[in-house]
Amino acid sequence: MVAEAKTFNILKHDLVPEHHLLTEAEAGEVLKKLEITRDQLPKIKTTDAAVEVLESIHGPIAEGSVIKIVRKSETAQEFTVYRLVTKG
């Protein structure tokens, strides 16, 4: 008898911050507000577990897409960062 593989949604874990895929319009607004280019964003690889979960929700995520990450903090309440999706 073969056991069924269970999938685990890493984004539902308490220690993993919220990850959101931005639309092109949203990404453009963020880049304009921060006065930076896409290439100046820190990177996140397509093989990252969080990106793979987002792909299961949104479908394939193109290289160059922007991910918004919201981290909870005792001192800052919430801290938002952005990452550029790269091949990996």
C-alpha cells in the first residue's frame, strides 16, 4: 500500500511572514513610491518554498515579478519588504 503524500502550506506557519504576489500595476506603484528600479530590489528565487506555494495559488510566477512580504514585529507592528522573483 502506497501512502499519499501530504502537502504542507508553508505560508500558514506562524513563523513564516505573509507573502503576496503583486500585480504589475501594484509593483509599478511600489517602485515609484520607493524611487528604485526593479533590479535594485532584493531577490527571491522561483525555487523558494513560499514562491512555490504562491504558484500553486496563482499559477506560474514570471521572473521579474514582485513579491510583497509582511513581517510581524513586536516593536514595529508590521514591516513590509519587497522581493524580485529570479530564476533559481
